Amino acid sequence: MSTPDTDHAGDVRRRFGRSWPILKERLAELYSDAPDFADILTRFRERVIAAAMARPPALHQLDAVREANPAWIQGPGQTVYSFYVDRFAGDLAGLAGRIDYFDDLGVTWLHPLALLEPRAGDSDGGFAVADYRKVDPRLGTMDALEAIAADLRTRDIGLIVDIVCNHTAREHAWACAARTGDRVYRDYYLVLPDEESVVAHERDLIDVFPSSAPGNFTYDADMGGWVWTTFYPFQWDLNYANPAVFAEMLDTLIFLASKGVQGFRLDSTPFLWKATGTRCRNLPQAYALVAAWRAAMDIVAPGVVLLAEAIEGLDEVLPFFGGDGPGCDAAYNNNVMTALWAGLADADAGIVRRCMEGAIAKPAKAVWLNYVRCHDDLIWNTLSDYAAPEDLDRWSRFYGRGEGFSSGRAFHTAGGGFPSTNGMAAALAGLDPGDDVQAPGAKRLALLYGIVHALDGWPLVYMGDEIGLGDDLAYAENPLQAGDGRWLHRPRMDWDAAARRADSATLQGHLWKTIAGFGVRAR
């Protein structure tokens, strides 16, 4: 008769036999030119086997249940709730006391945004990580997060955590070591020697934040050159041409998975690989990287979900699902989301239909994350394959520049593009403070959530949409937020308004009942 230990060892051997050839092939795509490639493979082999054997029993059991039913990920009734911990509940202790709220809403996945320890001061909303193995001390501890994950597991709710895999904060220990001259850690980052090199590279690159953080490089005297900083100057891009960087991030995934995290939102996946003379977005090696992480996790923790944060055109997103092997399990259905707002503005579903027809190309094994809003801006340029420039301009003006029912605000755009839009879903839908359940804005918001719940995939509810929460108009008074218009749609939860959700005659109760009713899990 087998024992749990021998069952575990047998499962690890079986998973290794199935997934190691895939992992080895992906690693060869990335690193076969390295003179020590054979040693690299040996180290990865030992790493994943040891991690798989150390998987906690309760989590190994979860893996086994999901492996026994490979179609579980496409199962109905899976709903994600996305929020900032501090904006929703203050800290992890406050979050622990609000779990019943998610149960009542019918949520099956919680995605607290960017909660690992950030740099002090401006941290791009927590996306400049200083330590991947610690929780932001203002929120709590890793032990508190692990306890929440365990509680959620008893309720059949999974925990998704952001992994900012493209860059670290310049205050991260790796960057600090690099700045002291440590040659090992200097190779964790990308540095150009002079301004001429910067100018040559910039010709092919696109600014992500052209207004608040123009350019893709930041001079650092300690590094002796220009550090690659795709986003903000304090976010240093990692050098994935170095296999040690890939290994570090894999260890991060394994560590957090051992704490009960069931899913990872891989932030900024299109930017992971850099190659001279290219846009450095959506390169084949970026797809190989996420596929390699998936293959490794299939050995260590196969029940864990990988979500690609790739806000790109459909042709660039689809490869993140994997080609001849597994890739990310899920990806944001950004084109359809943006098209929904475009169709709402025009009272014409044509653009929605075209984007939905394209989204069908998704592999059957994967899922779309369907959403109405999230913590980022509404990017009209991503619809450029489906709509004419004059349409993109019209929608940008309609939602962000006061030419429609929306009270949204314009945001950045890359050169030659059209300004993105910021704002909560209620504000974009034209729902004004004091409106009742019959207001056009309330009907628009309910319509959009009905559609995303009806689509193939997982619907996502962004914090506050279930009660019609509006914009945070006071964000500009905070010096750490004033320079980033996305804080407009990152308000604090209004618990007084949420208390009215039990009364269906109120706006909050109507929206709550409507959005909760779309799922199959709500009480």
C-alpha cells in the first residue's frame, strides 16, 4: 500500500517525465549558446525536482485534484476580483476580515494588486519591487498573506499575486549589489555605455509613459552608463539573456507558490527580452520565457495558474498561450474590453463582433480574462488592427475629452497614437453621484458586466464596480500620485455605500444584485 510520501514522489517523477523535455527545449531556445549550457540544464533539473519534492502536502493535494481534471480551468462560475489591499481594506488584517464579502459576491479568485515590498516613495503603484519575498510592511507580513491564502483555499477561492518580472526597483538588493560593482549582479541588468548608444536604441523603441517618464534609459553614475528603464527611471529592466535572472524569477514563483499563492499575474510580459534593432516587444524569446516558467511550474506546482499581462494586439498576445507546448493559462482579453467601450459610444456592436471573432483563435486549453475595467488606462491604440484612426480618435475624445456621456480623462499615448483614457467604469459609463437605478449610466454599467460574464473565459470585477464606485478626484492632492492620472480610478472603497448593497432599491443594491447574479457561486 502506498504512503502519501511515496505518492508524492511518484507524482513528481511523472510530472518531471512529462514536462522536463519541454522545459529543456525552451531553455535551449534561450540559452543553448552559453558555453556552460550543460551545467545550466543540470542546475535547473536539480532545482525543479527539489522544489517539487518540498511542495507542502495541502498544496500538492490541490495540484493532484486539478491534474485529475485538466478542464477545470475552463469550468463555469470562475470570477476574479481585483483590488489594491490598502484601498480596499487598509491592510492584510483588514482584508482577512472582509473575506465574506467575496463569498457573497460569488468570487472564486482574488487578485490583490502589487502587494510585495516596493521601494519607498513613488513605486508606480507598488510595481517597483524592492523584495519579492516580503509583503509591503505597510500591509502586513508574508505569514499574514499565507494565512489568508489558506483561509481562501477552504472556501474554494484562489489567490493571484503580481510578479513584476520585467524589472526591479533600483533599490532591490540585486541592483544595490550591481551599483557597488559586483560583476555577478551587474549582469542582471542592461546598461548602455554612452548617449550615442541610447540614441541608436531609442529609434526602435516606443515610450510607455511619454509625458511623465520619456525615454527608455536612465543614466546611473554607479553603473557607469545608461540603465534600461522601459517604464519609470526607478524601475530597472532585468537582463533575461542571463540564465541566472530566469532562475531567480523561477525561484520567486516557487517560493510564493509554497505560501499558497495559486496564480501569478506576470507583469509586462511583452517587454521581457531585448534585442538590438527591434521594438523589444513580443519577441520570440519573451514567449519562450513564459513557456519555460510554465513547464517548470508543471513539475513543481501544476495547479498554479500563469496570467499574461500583455496589453497588445491579438497577434502578439496569442503566442503567450504557448505554441507546440504549454504557455500562460490565461491572458487579458484587452481588445474585446476596449471594443466594448467603443461599441457603447457608437451604439454599434460592429467593433465588438470583429474583436470577438479574433479572440476565438485562443487555444482551447487556455482562458481569456474578460473585464470591463482594471487599474490601468483604457488604451485605444490596441484596436488599431480593427478600426480606422478616425475611429480611435473619436473614441479617445468621447471618453477622455468630454465629447460623450463619460467623465473620463485623457492619459498618455505613444507618438502618433491617440490618448488613452482614465476613469472608473461608473464614470466612463456616465453614472453620476446621486443617480438611481434607472439612470442610463447604471444600465450601461450593468450591460457591460453582463457581457463579460457571458463571454468565454473568466470575468473580472474591478473593486467598487459592484456598487458603482466613482473616481478619486482628490488623487492630485497626493504628491506621490499627482503625476500619474491612473490614480483617478484607484479610489478607496466606500464601505458606507457598500453597506447599502443589501437593499436592491438603492443603486448599490441594484448593481450588487446584478453583478453577483451573473455568477453561479454567489449566495
